[in-house]
Amino acid sequence: RELVARIRAEHGDLPLPAGLADGGGEMLSRWRALRDEFLHLQLLYRFGIQEMSTKIDILRQEFESVYDYSPIEHVRTRLKSPDSLFAKAVRQGTDLTVAAIRAEVRDIAGIRITCSFVSDVYWIAEMLATQEDLTVLATKDYVAAPKKSGYRSLHLIVEVPIFLSRTVERVPVELQIRTIAMDFWASIEHKLHYKYSADMPPHLAAEIEDAGRLAADLDARMGRLRDEVRPSPRHPDD
Ligand code: GTP
Ligand code: MG
């Protein structure tokens, strides 16, 4: 109901679909125009995911064919659903216009890359960040500085150009790069958090944070093992 009120406040008498019948032609066409704008927005971010996925897949295939080792374990993509996009825009006080949403919600397109080792996390980030057509808009290093919850991951917002028939559109894509241990922790924590929503008992929160430290220890240990077994892979040009 709050969302409906907000949409009405931002767009005057723009009706919701149920009320369209009594709204008349003008309101109907405004609603359609807005809906079309949002469909176009979704399409752009889907293209953003496709472009970034191709880049990541090219790196993965190159690693698999040229080296005997790939730092990329798996990749998952997601496009924010219209519901959670609206919910986030309302939550952070973003105007419910396509322009404002494009400027202020930067995780509409999301890609999660899971790596074997912590060093791979930075390695992959570096390989993508230095690609000529990409612009890094923001970096949050929750590996070096974990969140209070115990969350660790390297986050990058990269802007990727999308070449359309008449224009070039630049869309931000959120990259979450993490190790298998970080991913294991985050997926369990997410489930527990979801179950308890806001009222997570303090002893559980402390336990989860501690499990995060264990995951970090495991990463450190695996890194040491790897260094002992073989030197870190280098690009032939190095
Ligand atoms: P959002 O509004 O959630 O996108 O957060 P933000 O804009 O403050 O960005 P931040 O970099 O903190 O988090 C972005 C994303 O990282 C989240 O949507 C989650 O996918 C993930 N994330 C951040 N913190 C946590 C955490 O404590 N636990 C888990 N499981 N995931 C987290
Ligand atoms: Mg998010």
C-alpha cells in the first residue's frame, strides 16, 4: 500500500492496472509509456549481464585451454526482479522514475564469481577492472575489511557499454567475487538471516560471525597449501 501511495505521489493520478478502466485514455497511455520504459530498462540490464558473462566466460575458457588451472569455479547471474527493484528504490528514497533508478540503484544486474583461492579473487577483479571498455565505478573490499556480520567478498560496480542500433548505453553491473568458503558462509548466513529476519538472537549472530572467521582461516590455509604445491600461475607475458 505504501508503494502504491508512493507511485501515486510521484506520478500524479497515474493509476494502477486495476483502476485503468475508469481512468480514461490519457492515464492508460501514461501507464503504458512508463511500463515500456521499465521493460526497456530491464532489457538493457539483461544485455549488461550478457556482456559481462561473455567476458568472464572468455577468461574461464582461456584458462582452461591455455593453463592447467582455472581460478573461476562458478558464475551465477541474476537480474533484480521488478518487485525488489521497486522495494529498494522506495527503501532508499529514490524517485520512481527510470532516470533516478538507473542512477541510484546499481545492483539491478548482478554477477557472482566464485574462485578457489583468495588471491584468485583479486586476480579476477584485476583482469576485469583493467579491460579497456569497462569502468570501475566503485569497489568494496569486504575481504580485507569483513562486514560486522562476518560477510567477506570483493564487490565491484563496473560499467559496461551496450552497443544498440542507435545509441551506446552504459549500464552498471555489480560483481561479487568470492572464494568457495566465503560463498558457503554467505549462503548459509543468508538463509539463517532470512529465517530470523530482524530479530536474530545475539548468541547466534556471534556464532555466525565466528564461523566467518573460521571460513577466513580455511581460506588462508588453502592458500598456503596451494603456494606449497605450486607457484601461483602467471601470465606468459609476465
Ligand atoms: P544492498 O542494498 O543489499 O544491495 O546493500 P548495499 O548497497 O549496502 O551494498 P553491499 O555491498 O553492502 O551489499 C550488496 C550485496 O552483498 C547484498 O545484496 C548481498 O548480496 C551481499 N551482502 C552484503 N552483506 C551481506 C551479509 O552480511 N550477508 C550476506 N549473506 N550477504 C551480504
Ligand atoms: Mg543488493
